[in-house]
Amino acid sequence: MPAARYQQAPAAIEMIASGAPVSALQLHTPRGGRVAAQLYQPPAGRPVRWQVVIGPAMGVPQRFYAGFATWLAAQGARVLSFDYRGQADSLALLPHARLRQIDATLHDWRADYEAATLHLHALAPDVPLLLVGHSLGAQLPGLFERSGHIDGLLAVAAGSGYWRQNAPRLRSRALLMWYGMVPLLTPLFGYFPGRRLGAVGDLPAGVIRQWRRWCLHPHYSGAEGPEARQRYAAVRFPIHALSVTDDEMMTLPGTQSLLALYAGAPHGIERVAPADHGLPRIGHLGWFHPRFEATLWPLTLRALGELAARTGPAT
């Protein structure tokens, strides 16, 4: 796959609270994808320690990670966030488009994510390139066509979405979604109207149908067949998973199942309990909330440093 082409968006540079500049980019990705991205730079005069791509969770816009990206840039990282095609700012790049018109699958989202990593790698090939993958953002890298430029993956609140490995209280709701809401509402609306249902957000029809197939299959994204499983097994960059004990979606067995797909990658799981950090709750989405800047975010910094130190670029 060719490296992503990009162009600066109007009014690309602004100053954010930390003093680190952020620029808006547009990535052009395979199959006509147009992807809105934000590039956060360390403060002027500070060397770049790492380059980090934030892989968003299903239905979560890149603006959700803006505070975390700003903070991470202030620690000396060059950070790239993005919206998958058809989502949030990427949908806004198509002013006359509606979500029902977006022809996208999880394979396209994988391509968007991979293009973001290739763009950032091209800026400084000798600087370690790390991924912070939130949920889906830790699942898709195993399907990349190329991963030799990636030096590590920090998987946050990530695991298999197979319904039997959901938290027990979610399993009946998951079955209602996969056998009721998705097959009934997706043809009716031309996309999955998750926002009005309070379920994962609005998603392109191709994405939700493919994700449904994954979530009903014991091997989750391995449902894509032998080639997909071979891609996961070929990954060699190290993976550190931060598994949150009160995650209402991703259980420890689910995290273990996801890492089992990455059969050739060195990996480990760190369990994080809210009480150990004086917190009442973290949950599936909480890690990136600014209220955890002083408690959880330093754990992220430590883990990224350990990943960067473990190995050179994967081959």
C-alpha cells in the first residue's frame, strides 16, 4: 500500500493549552478514503522522544483523545490522532455526504489506520513509532499489510469482542444488538443509528455488519479467515495491554483472547484496578478522560517508554 498523501487543512496551526502546536491534516487512503487527522508536536525546542498514533475505539471521535494527545505531546511525543472514514471530522470532509452513502468496512478502517502510521513514520523514520490502541484501535493493527515500521502497541481497554467474553451483564444486551437492532435497523436507516440508541455511535452499514460477524465468532477478527490469522501471527512488535478491572465491555479473558491472535508478538497484561489509584471508577472509556491526567496517564508514559526500549523496529 502506498504511503498516505496529505494536505494541510485551512488554518492548520493553532496553539493549545500546553504550548504544543497542533495541525490539522487530511490523509488520502486506499479506496478513496478521506481521513481527518490532528498532529500534535512537542513544545518548541523539545526533542521528539517517540512518535505515537492513537487508534480510536469503535464509534469514538478523535476529539475524545485531544486532552490526552496534548498532554503526551507535552512529554516529548509527536502524536497523531485521526477519525476513521465516515466518522466525525472525516465525515465532515464530505459536506454533502450522509453516513448511509459511506461505503466502508473494517478493512477500510484498517487501511485508514495503517496509512496514519505510515505518514507519521515517514516524518522521522529513526524515531520509535508506537501505537496507543483503545479497544478497536488495538485490534486492527493485527490486520495491517505492513507492520515492520511499528515498534510497539499499548493496548488500552482492549480485547476480543466475542459476545461470550463480554462482561456477564452485557451478554443479553449484546445478543439483542446482534440479532435484533443491527439486522432490523441497519437496512431501515442505511447505517447503524447507534447514537440515538446509546450504543457505540452511528456506524457505516459495512462496518457494523462485519463487526457483527466478528462479535458472533469465537475467534473474533479471526473470522476473516486464514489470511487474517496469519497476519496477526506475523506481528513481531511488543504489546503491553492495560486491562481495567471494572471495564464493562472487555474482560480479562477477552484481552487474553486478543493477545492470543498476536501469537508471534511478545506481550504482557497489566491489570489496573481503580482502587489501587484512589479512584472510584475507570471503565471502558475512562482512561483518556482529563480527570485521570495525574493518576492513569503517567502509567501510559511509563509503558510507552518500556515498549520503545524493548526492541528496535520490527522486521
